[in-house]
Amino acid sequence: MKKRLRSAALFVVALVLLALVWEGYKALGEATDGRVLGFDLPARTNDAAMPHVWEVLSRFGEQEGRGSTRTIGLTVLEAAWYTFRLAMGGFLIGVAVGLVLAVVMQRFRLAERGLLPYIVLSQTVPLVALAPLVVGWGGNLSLGGLEWEQWMSVTVIAAYLAFFPVAVGALRGLQSPSPEAVELMDSLAASWSRTLLKLRFPAAVPYRVPALKLAGAAAVVGAIVAEISTGLRGGIGRLIIEFNREGTSDPSKVYTAVIGAAVLGLAVAGLIALLDLFLMRNRPKADVL
């Protein structure tokens, strides 16, 4: 409990330090006219590029536009919730695919040699180039009369990023039991499936949890980038584009959507941390990585 409280306190301190660094950099640029020791600062510090932290936070409670009764905070929250659902759908699909691949590669050494290089290679494809292809392929699919929706493409792209850390992390975890432990299961005439369930899966938990954290973050990034690339409305990615159009006249509004995306990533990380507590509750502390 004390460790969790300490982590929460450090997180709050980190946020405060980030705000202080932001304001300090802005103050330095304004005081030196954007030049330090004869060199231009890498980022502009005027109000159009770097609004004050309190100005950005105050925008969450203001109206979205003239004649609108909705606040910017509510709009950002609804967009983040929409993207969260798409990212979680991709996360679950990615976890399922990653676990299946890990089990197959652990069971068959030939499958590991044949699949693992392509799994690693798959992550080198830029999402900006992949998103239009997925949308195009989806538009040509016919699933028993079910029409392919644009949000499905976003979920698939999120799953595409999420499966990789799960496949690699789970494979390492499934291969982690010592030869002595495997020989003990063999001496008890345990089948491969029973060894998998009773030995390999429990041994892989410390490896799977960090992999799930990476997969959750990747799913959120994939969903946001896919929303921007495909033009899907309703999510936080599209909201960033829409608010960015008003960046010249209202720079603070742009950062509200960016903060919403960051909070979305933190929410997913928090959910996986709760899963970590559940999975690790009965394990000795020495076994927890």
C-alpha cells in the first residue's frame, strides 16, 4: 500500500515539475527574446505556441463555441471515451492474437524461426501508410452481409500495434521455466497442454504484465493515429485536428485535446496496473519483475 501511495505521490510531483519546466522555458524565452548564448531556442515561447498552463486548464470549463452549451472539457471527455472503446477493442484482439502466436512459437521451434522475424518486421510499416490500406481492404470485405464500418479499421490498426509486445513478451515468459521444472512435469507424465497451463502460463505472468502495459499504450497510439489518418469522427484523434484548425486564434484549445489524449493513455495504463495487482496478488515478491 505504501508503495502505491509513493508511486501516486511521485506521479503528482512529476506533473508539477512538468508544469514548472513548461513555465520556466516560456519565461526564459520571453526574457531573452528567444535566444540563449547567441542561439535560438528550439521551440517558440510566445503565447501562440506555448500558452500558460493555467490558461489551458481554464479552457476545459469554457464553452466550445459561440452559442454552444457544451464545455470543451465535456467534448474532450466524450471523444476520449469513444477512442478508449476502439483502443480497448484493438487491445483485446491484439492480446488474443499475440498469445496464440506465442503458444504456437513455444510449441514448435520451426514456427518460432519462421514467424518471429516477420512479427518483428511487421512493426516497421508506418501507420500513416497502413491506415488507408486497411480502410480500402475493409471496404471490399463481405462478412455475411455485415458492412465494414470505418471504426472497425481503427480497431484493426490498434490491434496491429498491440499484438507485437504480447507475442514477444508471452513467448519469453513461456520459455522461462527452468529445464528442471520441465523435466519434473515430464516425469509426472504431464501432457504438453497440462504443462502449458500448470507451469508455463504461471511462469509467464511477470513477463506478460509488462507486455500488456506496452500493448495498452500501443493500442491507444494506434487508435489515435488511425483516427487522424482515416478521418474518423468522434474520437480524440479527429478532435485534435479540428481544434488545431483554431490554433492560430485559440492555441489553448488545441492543448486541451492533447491533454485528453494523454489522460486516455494514463487511464489505460491504470487499468492494466489494476490487472497487474490481480495477477500478482499470490506470487512471491521475489518472482515479480
